[in-house]
Amino acid sequence: MVLMPDTAWIELIDEGWNILVDADKEKIIQEGLSKITTPGKIAEFIYGNGQAGEKIAMTLLMHA
């Protein structure tokens, strides 16, 4: 839950990982209870696969 009125990480909202609740006590409680009773979402690689650093290093080594 994002306890702010907006977020720069809109893709996390779009994918259902985060929800904007601001400082709305009722919405925080409602969403919190909902998440406790709902099965979690399967992780997807919306930011890549974690191999960017290795790929960058290999590219630099190959062109050095």
C-alpha cells in the first residue's frame, strides 16, 4: 500500500502490486484486510530479469 496520494511507480499500481490508499483510514483497513485474505500474485519481471549489470559489464569488456 502506498500511503501517499500518488506515486512515481505507476507500473506497480497498473500490475496490481501496489495500491494508492493515501491517508484514508478506511481504505487502508479495507485494502489491508483484502490482501490478507486474497492469494498473492505471481511475480513477473516488469523491470527486467536482474541481469542488466552482467550484460553491461560483458559489453564493456568486449569493447575495451
